[in-house]
Amino acid sequence: CVLKPVHSTPFLKAFGFKAIRAASPPALHGLCDKYFALGHPLVAQELIPGGPEHLVEVMVFIRKDGTPAATCASRKLEHFPADFGSGTIFQSIEGGAVRELALRVVDSFGFRGVGHVEFKWDSRDRGFKFLELNPRTSVSSLHPLACGTNFPWLAYLESAGLPLPGPSLEYQAGK
């Protein structure tokens, strides 16, 4: 499995990495004990096989009333560091089924605002597995901007009480 910190930013600052592999149940317990004692509780998650090219991120902006205002799906082509890193190269993809899956995820959480939902394609059962919902912008937020969707601007408009343009669920794929 992979172990992720409950509080990612302080963990990354303290140790210089975002996640840890645990190859066995004893390793899992040992790592959890070690980092919990240091004030960093961890969450275990199944390690889905495959490289970064199997990672898909769907950026969303959900209005206060719960309707989607914009989406943009991207495949992560590279990340750094190699095991569990931040995306460095993305390619926009047609949203289709993964966009609908992301919208179901954010709806189930009652999520509103800007965020990105990350999935990993599992070749074992040929389906997307939910990894996480990040309720914020990130470095990867620049990629949708290059594809024609400005998520921070939409969030600003809504927070300022200004009118938003109509839903923007389409964007330039292949960029």
C-alpha cells in the first residue's frame, strides 16, 4: 500500500517526500507507529499499479448552488519525484466518463468551489480508482488555463457576487 500523511504540507516540509510505500503489514504498522510518534498520522491507501501516465486529474469548479461551472480533465505524463510527486507534464484529455465520475465524487462530498479530483487507471479491472479530492488550486491549475478555462477567475467572480459565464465543461483536449 501507500501511506499518505493526514496533513500533507507539514509532512512534506519535515521529511521532503509526499508518501511512503509499505510492502507488508508489519512494515505498514511500523511506519504508522514511527510517523504517528513524530506527530504525523498516516492514511493507508491501495497502491494501484502503473506509472504517472495512469494518473488522471479532473479540475472542477462547483458553484455555491451545487451546479458544475467548469471542468478540465488531464492525464499526468510525468511527476517529480518519480514515486509520489507533483505533476510536471500534463496533457488534456476528453472528459467523458472520468468527468462524470469526478462530478459524482464532488457531489457525494457536497463539495463547492475549485478543486481537483485525482484518479488512477487500474489496468487490472480497466477502471478509474479514486485517489483524492484536493479542495484547492495547485500548480496543475495552470494547465487548464492553457486549455481555455480560468478556474481561479471563476472562483473570484462567484465570491465577489459577480455574474459567471455559462457552464464551461468543454476545453481544448490534446494540449
